[in-house]
Amino acid sequence: MHGDRTGVFADSDLRRFRRMALSWYDQNRRDLPWRRTRDAYAIWVSEIMLQQTRVAAVLEHYRVFLDCFPSVAALAAASEDDVLAAWSGLGYYRRARMMHRCAGEILARHGGRFPERAAAWRELPGIGRYTAAAIASIAFGEASAVVDGNVERVLQRIGGRSLRAAESWARAEELLSRSRPGDFNQAMMELGATVCLPGEPRCAVCPVRSLCATGIRELRAEGSERSALRTKAVPRQKREIWCWLERRNGSVRLVQRAQKAPLMAGMWELPQFGEVPGEAASVGKWRTFRHSITVTDYTVHVLRAFETRMRAIPKNGAPDRSGPARRGKWVAIGEIPRLPITGLTRKILKADGII
């Protein structure tokens, strides 16, 4: 191919690339709820949720979150605890906190109107270059390219070499379709997410394979080249923990994480132990769960205890030092949905039919 300013395509091939990518996207894109709207609020919510989170997990929370907070004004007016409760299960809770702050800024600085340009979005809390460009291009049609992990991989494979971050952004801007920037950005992301996969790319069904410098045989033959084009996997850690599920008089014992905890600050969870609690022998294990947080895979053993004597317990939320867990507060089951609980706790309580 003849080089042009992209370093990959001649002008005619550049036009072909855009046409092929957009045509493929029109016919093959996944039917996702945030793709059925141009509402900036709904698109913003989806982009924040999709950061470091699988699409399948976001689908479970997206509709519920919008039902709870149907507008930026509703989100800004909510308490942080309410926002965290609606976010519960998605992880990376700093995103929810920053989103709550950002909603307040949009009301205070923009009168509740969403910025139409990526540059203005980047001045808001929790909005980086990618998110700003995604919202501005999809919701408002601004010709602003995006680069996430999927797009970066497509760009590297097309050119046949690794790219520095600045090179990736420059190439994405040059490839961008000015007539349909939002759709083109989503086409590039979709291509990376469903075809140009990290391990074994599906080159046989790739719509732009005739314009790509990296073929599947070259990837297999050139191990070092293939490794350079892949995202390096972060070594995963394994941990075993024990949780105590204790119920009494329609309440469950929960513990609140410290407000300055490095992970999931302020969230509520079941009492948790790094080794087998002394009372385990008398109660017995109920179930074992698998759960992952960032780069750690947990094996979670749950002990379940029911108080058979209907004795008085402290008022909801009051500390209680009796019982096997020896720590935490009793929370009425009806109040739990209004608390920001961790994803693991939600999983366990759902399995027991409590929520």
C-alpha cells in the first residue's frame, strides 16, 4: 500500500476503510440500549459504566440505574449512599462517586445542559480524553476520535506494529469518518471487542482484512510480534476468605467498610475473615462462591447461622457484639436494598433469597 499521512493508507484506501468499517457496523453491531438513543445523559451513564466492566454486567445495571436517576438533576440531587446503592455490583465505585460529583458540576456550571464539545467535557470531574470524545461524537456528532484498549489493538494490527499512546490518538483522528464520527468510533470499538480479539483475532470474518497489515498466519509465526500486539495479562492472585451470614428477627448482620478504605470505601458487607472462624465447626459451611475483584480471584466460604431464640436485638444500625461474628450491625432486611452493599454481599444475599 502507498503511504499517506496516516502512514498506512493511500487516500483511496482510507475512504475504503471507512466505508467497510461503517457498513460492517451497520449490519453487525450488537443491539445495546445505549445505542438506541442520542440522549447525552444516557450515553454518559453507559460510558462510565463500561469502563473496565464487561457489557453483560453493565446490561444488568444500566436500566435500573436510569430508573433510579432518570436525569442529571435527579442524579445530582441524590445522596451519595443512594448512588452507591444503585451502582452496587458494578465495582470500581470511584466511578459512581465521580459521576455524582460531575452531575452537580453540570447543574452548577452549565445549568443542567450537557456540553457539546469534548474539550468542555474534559473540564468535568471523572471525564478523561476517551470518555469526552465518546460522548461528544456519539451524542453531538463532533468529529473527535476515541482510543480505548479495543481501538488501540485494531490500530496496531492494521499497521502491523506497536504504537505509542500519542501515535494511536493521531492515527485514530486521521482514520475518523467526519460524516459519521459517532458511528465510526463505535465501529472501531465493536471491531476490537468482537473480531480483532486480544488472543486469536477472527481475521477470517474481519471486514477490513484486505487493508490490514497483520494476518493471522503472521501472528502465529511471529511469536514476538504477536506478543507485542497483545495486551499483556496482569498476573492474577488467588485468595480464600470466609464470610458469616447471620440472620435474626428479620435482620442481617453487616459491617461497613472504612470511609478511607482503598477499595469500596463506605460499602456494607457481611463479616469477613481471612481464616476459618473458630465457630465454624459448630455451624458448618453453607456454600462456596467464586468472586473476582480487579486482579484477585476469591474462593468465598459462607457460614450461615440462624438465631433460634427470638430475643431482642439492638435497633437497626446499632452495634452488636453478641453472636459468633462478634462485630457489625444488625440491619433490617427491608433496609438492605437502600444501602450500598458490595457485589459479593449482593451475590450471597441473592443466593439465600434475602434480596
